[in-house]
Amino acid sequence: MTHREADQKRFDFEQRGRAWLAWHIVALDRSKRLPPLKTLLGHDKPERKAQTWQEQALIARQLNAAFGGTVTRREQPNA
């Protein structure tokens, strides 16, 4: 993608956002009762739990295998 194409894509995305905002402002202005603010704000994203080091190590091994890497060090099992 060239810089010009990326700029056009960003402009189109921003323009759609502005059109969405303008439409909703007019629609809310015409309504007799406003909906609760919570419904307009949408849902909160649930907090993601932090990965453990074991999960991170597993992902690293999977990426290594996916890209054809070699294992240079094996983890020692806990005794």
C-alpha cells in the first residue's frame, strides 16, 4: 500500500466517523426522550488477565516452530 492509498483509507475512515457522529446528533436532537448514557457509550471491554511466564514461553515455542526455528534451550521440568 502506498502512502497515498494509506492516506485515502485513513481519510475515508475518519469521514465515516464524522458522518456517523452527525447522523446521531441529529437523531438524538429529534428524539423526545434521550436514551440512557450507558447505552450510548457501549459496552466496556473486559479486562484481560496478564499472561503467566508459562503461557508466554508456550507462545514463544509455538512461534519458533511456526517459523521453522530450532530449539536452543529446553526448559527443565520442576523437580
